[in-house]
Amino acid sequence: MFDAVSAPARATLVAEALRRADAAIAEAIRLIGSGNGIAAATGLPVERILEIDGRLTGADARMLSAASDALRSMPSLAAAFERGTVSWSQVRSIVCAVRGVPAAVRDQIDALIAERAVTLAEAEPYRLIELVDDAVMRLRAGRLQSRQDRQVAAEFLAVQGRFDGGASIYGEFGADAAATVLEALDAHADAPRRSDAHPDAQPDAGHAPSRARQRAEAFVRLCEAGLSGRGGTRPRPRVLATVDVCQFQDGRDGAMRVLWALTGRAPRLSRVAAEETMCDATIVPVVFDRGRVVDVGDETTRFSPKVRRAIIARDQGCRAPGCRMPAKWSDVHHIVPGVGSTADDGILLCRADHRRAHRQRWKITLHTDGSIAYRIRGRTYLSLPP
């Protein structure tokens, strides 16, 4: 019988079924949060009962329990969920966003949901999630920075060799490193096929290579170019950066976003990551004021190729205390962030020390004899010229 229903009517039936499923989950969460009766009556934790009687996996059982805890402290979100104004998918994402935040921040997030949930009910589902995520970042100082620090600490590229001589390569990268990798790969790859616009698209009739295959070929070409001896400092991305002028003036994390070649929301950069990127990248600034474009700048680089070559010749590698990373793996760092464009205004720092310099606010002095003094956490270190 269902097969005889027209496609538009079938889509409506699917949506209604999903809304009924959301209502059932809302009722289940309400029952879970109604008291400790379940655990007292069974002698088992609620999550264990959900696994056994509800036939849930451990992850889903923990998610329902976490949602129950969160909704008890967020009555506006709970009421919107029970009314059907927000979906279980949205609730799940919001619960993850507010996990671990102080009670006062949760109260403010809940008040924001009470104000905006009805307005956003007809908008794309992720708009409410973005609103909550932005608010959490704004209200909890340092959260974005901590997240990006964890991303950097977790970055890796693993190579698993195979018996036939090939290898499987897999990695994880943070937002700014991923922007660099994808910018480099897409600069060497062919244009995407039309079917690549959708992640589930099947190969076309002409058997053109997939985007993954094109990027694999670009990766090999990029490695060949590196081995051919072309050099200088490590390549940095050409960044189309959107900056919210109000947030940036207030010194907030997340005021800058970088637009790069993956689907989904453009990643926010913490203020430290934004400063690090703007030190040594080609920037096209697009300035917004609450969603309205107020200025678009020209493509600029802080250090000209001639000045960059002079800095490389002088420093020959990372000048951080005790580090001798080669020049080709180093960035040009502004001694005074954002100030100057001459050789005396920049030094070479490897990526790890570059981030430390911004994060820890190193005080750097370049002396006339080429030595560099670093003031780091109350101690002074001296880097002699190579």
C-alpha cells in the first residue's frame, strides 16, 4: 500500500513518522528524569536498563541519560522538545554542546532557546545548533581555544604499509592545518566532477576519477614538487577570511572563519589561531557587521617574497630557543603581532613554536647583532644567530 503512495505524500508520511518518533523519545526522557524510581526498583543503573529492556547500544543509552540530565536543568529546551518545536537530532547536538559548561551558562543558553526556538522552527535545523554553539563559545571563555589546542595535539598522519608495497594513509587535522592541506591539494588537483557536489553521488558514465582519486593524485604531485627542490618556507593557505568586526574588536574567540574546500560550516578560529594564520598567509578579508558585508579587501601578504627570502637567509631555520627546525618547515612570525613588513619585523618559527608564541604571548626582541631575546613566563632566553 505504501508503494502506491505518490512521492510527495510519501515524504510527508516519513516526516510525520519521524515527528512521532521524536515525541516518543521526549516521553522516554521525561520518564527517565522523573526520579530515581527505575534504579531503585531494578537495582541497576538507568543506562543498563535502557540497554537491556530498551535494546539500545551503550552509546545511545548514555546519550538518553545525558539528555535527561541536561533537560532537567534546561526547562525551555525540554518544553520546546515536548511541543515538537525542536527535534531529537537538535536536542542531541545541543546536549553535546553544553556538556560540562557551568550551570549559569546553561541558564543563559536555555533563555536564548526560549527566545529563538519558535522563530527558528521553520529554518534549517542546524541554525539553532549554530546559535547555541556560538553562544557557548561566547559565554565560556577559552572553550574554542581549548578545543583547537586538543585538535593540534591530536594531529597525526599514519602510514600502514601493505605486503604488495602500497600503503594506507590516514590522518586527523585541526581547522587551520586542514585548510592548508586542502588548499595545497586542490591547487594541484583537477576540477571536481559535477557529481562530486553530493557525497553519495555515484561515478558518472564516463568513469571520471572521483574527487578522492583526484586528491590522491594531487598529493603525489605535491610530494614530487617538494622532492624536486622547490622551496622557501612551508606553504601557507590562501585564506578567504570572514571577520565579524564587532566580535573582533571585542577580542572574542571565533570572530574569524576560514572558507575552504569541505562541505559544512566554515570553521571558527580562536583568536590565537587567527593571529597565527594572519602572520604568514595570503589573506582576502571580508568584513561583516551582524551578517551584512561592510568591506572586502584586496588579497594581501604581510611579507613580500623579497623580504621573506631575506628572513630565511638570516635565520636559516626556526629561531625559537633550542629549536633548529629547517626553514622550509617554518613560518614567518611577526615579532609584534600584526605590525610591520620588513625583515626586522619577522623571524622564522616552526609551526609548534609559532603557536606557542601566540598562545603564551612571548615577548621577542631582535638585536642589531642578529641575536633574539625571548621573554617567556618570567624567564629570558637568548637565540644566537646561526
